[in-house]
Amino acid sequence: MTTQKVNLIEKFELINEYWQPRIAGELNGQQIKIAKLKGEFIWHHHDNEDEFFMVIKGNLKIALPDQEINLGEGEFFIVPRMVEHKPIADEEVWVMMFEPTGTLNTGNIRSELTKEELENI
Amino acid sequence: MTTQKVNLIEKFELINEYWQPRIAGELNGQQIKIAKLKGEFIWHHHDNEDEFFMVIKGNLKIALPDQEINLGEGEFFIVPRMVEHKPIADEEVWVMMFEPTGTLNTGNIRSELTKEELENI
């Protein structure tokens, strides 16, 4: 386990791809992930994991079955397990996530967007 | 479980006390806590919980047995379980924490700073 501090902005500046979460920290069986997002993701849900999304820079929409959440900088939203959702970034957005280790980015769906192995950053 | 977004700054503005964590979210058996800190806390550790500290505003020092971590805005540090630590805020600092539900703020120590029941915010 790292015993160094992490500067989020410095870590985000190392990321060159969209929709590719990287692991920035791990604790209590959970991971801190960061990702740059742009465009529309796919509809999916997670059977057993709630997902925390916090915007560090930019704006993120999270489409839900019955509403759309609009997150600005310093705002977070927790998507409960089993709830269908689709992240949408009209412009590039920097997002921090907090979820159990092993949570698959595309949840119940396998697609070309699925990332099986995440790298540390 | 809340299905509303949370604006961290708005939540911090509701806090009038130091060293009084409030629960801003809950997921997967973990809690998102926020607190305003000023002054020195006590040395303590947590037997079974790693603790995530992220600075939202201001600067936080975390004294460890062999070093001192200095966190500025947008920086986080994970204190591993069993590691003695003492948070120090020379000036007011706004901190977000991730830790398992039920984690006691003073860990292995009971003192007047111990908060048994945390309120939601």
C-alpha cells in the first residue's frame, strides 16, 4: 500500500486516453480510480457494487432510467447497485471514482469498452 | 440511499464545528465523511480500517511516526490501518474522508474528541 500522497491534477495530466480508469489508491477492499471521459458511454449496471462519481474538472451527465444527473466540479453522485446508468461527457471531464476492487467499468455488459485489467497511476 | 447529487462546498458551508465529521454519502459499507479541521488532533490509529484523507480547501498536515505528510487542495493520502497518525491544521481546512461505516474518529483512543454518533449532512 502506498504511503505517498497523491496529487490528483498531476495524476490526471498523465492520462492520454478516454474511458480508461486508472487506480490511484486502494483501501479497505475499495479502489480510488480516476479517468478522463469524453463522449457517451454505454448503458449498464453493476449487480453488487454502488459507484461513487465525483467531478474534479468539467461537467458530467449521468443518465438514469428516470432522470439525468448533472455534476459540476466538486459534486458527486452515488449510483446504487442494480440501477442502469450511462455517463455522458459533452466535453472532456475528469472524474474520480470510489468502488470495490474488481468492479468492472461496464458492469453487466461486455463490450469493446470493457477494461479487464486496470493499471495503477 | 440518497439518489441526489452532493455539492461538497454547499455541504461544508453548513458545518460550524471543527473535528466533527458528518456523513455525506454511503456505499458498499463505506462512508463519505466531511469535516472542517483546525488545530491539532490526537495521536491514534485504527486497528482495522485504512483512512483516506483528501483536502478540498486549505492545507492539512498528517503527522506519522517517521514523517509528516503535507496535503494541499486536491491531494489525498491513505493512512494504513495500525499506523499512528495525528492530523494537524494550522489554519482551517476542509477535508473529505472515505472509510468503513462505523470507523471511530479517534480510533483506539477514547477522549473528549471521540464522536460516537455522526450525523448526516
